[in-house]
Amino acid sequence: MKKFFEEFRAFINKGNVLGLAVGVIIGGAFSTITTSLTNDIIMPIVSIFLGGVDFSAMSIKLPTFYKVAADAAPNTLNYGNFISAVINFLILALVVFCIMKAFNTASDKLKRKKEAEEAAAPAAPPEPSAEEKLLTEIRDLLAEKK
């Protein structure tokens, strides 16, 4: 049991798990912002072009097959909320795409800059050929005999 908890602690302490947790928390907060953007700004503008239709009010009353109390809320199929959720998802996907596109562009620029710096660095002098090595040995032997 102790080994299990040690492995679990090692797993939790890994940077990628903590980064994932932070990403989920920030994503949840960002989802609230995009929901508000969709419901409070975009959908009213869209409804202007559709004759003032309120998407959240779009629903179909479903039949009931049993007796319900007179003050009970009707059973409805709220397809307007679904349309709002789809638009909200598309906005969120667009924002994530733009963030990833910017990140990849910056990463590519950094990679090209690094490659340019490596290419600009002076190359190491070429290794002498076998003939040059042989001549150097002969020269050194002759110098020793003098």
C-alpha cells in the first residue's frame, strides 16, 4: 500500500499532470467567459437578423403520458439552448485554434532563428586528407633526424 501512495505522489508531482490540472481550471473559467459572450453578446446580435428570435426560448412542448400536477413545469425539448451551446463551442474552438496557431508560429520563428544562428557559426576546419597526414609524418621524421 505504501508503494502505491509513493507512485501516486510521484505521478501527481510530475509537471505535466500539474500543468494539465491548471489547464482544466483555466479552461473552466474561460468557458464561463465564452458562454457569457455567446449568450449576452452574440446571440442578441444574431437574433436581430432573425427577427428578434430568442434562442433560449426556442423549445418544443413534449406530451406527457401520465397525470401531472397543474402547477408542474411543462416537459420541453429546449433546442434553442442546444443551438447556443453549439455556437459557444465553435467560439471556444476558434479561440483555442488561434492560441495554438500563435504558439506554433512563435515556436517556428524561434526554431528558424536558432537554425540561422547555428548556420552562421563558423564551421570547424576540415580534417586533413590522408595525403596531408602522411606528408606531415614524413616532415616530422626528417626534422627528428637533423
